[in-house]
Amino acid sequence: MNLCDLTGHEAHELLVKKQITSLELTRAVLERVAAVENKLKAFVTLTPELALQQAAAADQRLAAGEAGPLTGIPMALKDVLCTKGVQTTCSSRILQGFVPPYDATAVARLRAAGAVLVGKTNMDEFAMGSSNENSAFFPTHNPWDLERVPGGSSGGSAAAVAAGEALFALGSDTGGSVRLPAAFCGLVGLKPTYGRVSRYGLVAFASSLDQIGPFGRDVHDCALVTQVIAGYDPRDSTSVNTPVPDYVGELNAGRGLQGLRLGVPREYFVAGMQPGVEDAIRAAITKLVELGATVTEVSLPHTAYALPTYYLIAPAEASANLARYDGVKYGLGLPEAALWEAYRETRGQGFGPEVKRRIMLGTYALSAGYYDAYYLKAQKVRTLIKQDFDRAFQQCDVIAAPTSPTVAFKLGEKVDDPLTMYLSDVCTLSVNLAGLPGLVVPCGLVAGTGERISEPGDAGLPVGLQLIGQAFAEAKLFQVAYAYEQATPHLRFPHVRPPL
């Protein structure tokens, strides 16, 4: 048995039965990291000594009968989350060498649960990107095909879990940055409702859109991690004080999907969608119908405006959030004789081209004379997008849609064409604008050309089904995804796994 190929809940059962120790599990994961990391490049910072210390402490808790479901389980954290005593860079040169004096709330909750930190994962700089190619350090490779991207911006976290370098991971999702990598790497990934998980200690990109979310190899693991990190936090003014359900306990509550009304939005099956991707999504919807769901076509008419709306609101908020990086307080500092020259040199050398592009877009949208024409109008369209979902959920309980119109594309394929790169998130952006939860579950393999779906076990690339729910309806999404997953075991890890 290869320990690093276990799911988190499988590893927990073995730990509780004392068939393995956390030290053994952690060493197995670190050995996998040593074997594949030079090809994968999933991590910015590795913490092997800390991991072994935490594993030893976890074994003591296990011996004392004080173990929770994540005690002793190796994890990876996107490098946008503050970690006390461990460098946090956001994959940007401007934060190189920054060591936070505190943990993000989500990180603190995982530490308290006894999870073991393997390292901080690579990402698009300041979470701005869809491919992980905007990292200031190096691109991460997709373990299904090393010549392809893992998705972004949380691609390092997704690649690490898919390749066995961690049993679960955290990412952040501003416009699809958990869901797209989950789909491209064959994982389950959740973008929670805005306000469900505290953003305290999450380095801000676009504050009204950012949410922390987990990656897991199956729905059970994703529910376990969400259970730990969710909940009210008085240190985050956008955190919502509403009870957190027993996500794991409710997985089987659906007992099939009888009575579930499944909405399929016509606008999400866009022109240019690869035929194999559409086949896989349609087949998944058919399976959900076999499990008892009824399908209703719904319309989200303002979907076409989600992309321009997002790329006005997100850069505007980013331009404000990133104004704090001036080389004075932390991170990169390039002292010059004049203050403004120091600012200019620090930001000029510290920020990469995509970050600069978005700062300029955002500053323009907020500038005098353009605020009403661009930013304010975008906020009005955002309200219309939210109202589209409100009307749709009067007809259905859950919306089923593609995560991306394509499978993972090749490294370098879109890097010189920002607009084409932005279109990778066309199916995910609306969910963030509306503040709703979105869950991705693997639904098949497709040939690298995007042609018809491959037979299970054949070489191919993963496709992810996106399930969208009403605000704070994560439990319903977990139930639907779990029912689908249990009915399609041939599409689940480890039956379908990366060839790496």
C-alpha cells in the first residue's frame, strides 16, 4: 500500500486503528515530494522539519485518544495564506522573505485540528491568473501531462494533491481559482459561499470576491476540511455568523437524489466548448437523472457580461489592495535617495506583468471621470447577475454546469494572449460575483485534443462537473456530488489517477 495515495479519511482510519503512524505517513509523502517535485514544481516553500515535528505531536495525540479526523494528515497550503514562522510570498518577488507573525484563521484551525504542513504551494502571482504561469518563480506542471498547466491560480495546491505530495490542500477562489485547477487535475474542489470561511490572513486580491476553499481526492475529504475551516470569525468583518452544518454526517442524507431539481443553464454550454468536455458534462447530468434528479433548463441571461464585469471589479479592488506594497513595511525594499523613486523601483521590480496589468486596469476604472462609466456600471451588472441566480433557484435546487470549456491547455499556449487566458474562467466567474458556493467533482477523461471521452483507464485529461448552490447550501452540493461519486467509482481516484 502506497500511503501517499490514500484519501484523508482512509488515512485517518488507519491512524486510529494504529496500523500506521503519522510519522510513517508524513515520511511517505515527503519521499513522494523528493521523487516528483523536480518535475512538478508544485511548492514554493517546503517545510519537512516542521512536518515531522507536527507528525510526532499528532502521534502523541493519537496515542492519547485525542485525534480528530485531520490529526496527522499531511496538507499543503497555497502561498497566499499567512503562516506563522513560514515564508509567505504570494509567488511574488515583492514579498520574498516575508515571514508572517501570525496564522490565517483557516490555517490556525487546521493546525489546531492536528494537520501536518508539508509546504506552501506555487500560484499565479497574488492569485492573478488561470494557469499558474504568472508565478514570479516558475510555472507548475500538471501531473496528468507535464506539458500542460494545472489551472490557476491555485494550481500548485491542486498539482500537489493530485500527485500525492499532500493528502489535501487549501487554495483561494476569486474567479474560479479553486474550481478550475480541481477540474484540470481531477480533484474535488469547493469555493464556499462568500463569508462562510474567514478571510483573515488571506492576502487580499479582490476583497469582495476572495474565498478560501479546499482540494481533496474525494467528496468526503472536501467535506471534512470544510467542516474544520468554516465558521464565524470576529476578525473578519465579512464573516457570516451562521451555524455550520455537519457536512460529513449529511453526505448520505439525500439517500439518492429523488426529488432534486437540477437546473442546466443554456448559457454555460458556450460556443467553442470542446466536444469531449460537453459529452462528459452531459453524461454526468444523465447519471444524476438516473439517481432520481429531474432536469430543468434555466437561463442566466447576464452570463455574457460576467467576464467584463469581473475584470472591472476585481482589478479595481486589486489596485487598492496592492497599494500597500511599497517596500517600506515588509518584503522587497530597494532604498533610493528619494521616497517616490524607492516606491517606483520597488513596485517596478517587485510586481510581475500580470499584476501590473491589473493594477493599471483597476486604477483606470476607479479614476475620476471613469468611475461612473465603468466601475459603478459593473457593480450594477453584478446585481443583475445575482438576480439571475435568484430567479433560477426558484425553479431548481442545484445548478449543474461545466467548469471550463476545455481540458487543461499546454504551457505557453495562452500566456501571450491575456484575453484568451481570461476566457478560461468564463464558466466560474458568475459564481464569485453572486457570492454563491460552487463545487467541482471529476466526471471523466477526455483526449488531450478535447475530442470524445476516453474509456476509463485510457490516457486522457480530467473534466470537472461544476455544481452551484444557493448561499450557504454547501451541504446540498456535497450530497449531490457524493451521490454522483458513489455511482461512478470508475471515475474516482485511485481508479483514475495521473500517470506521474
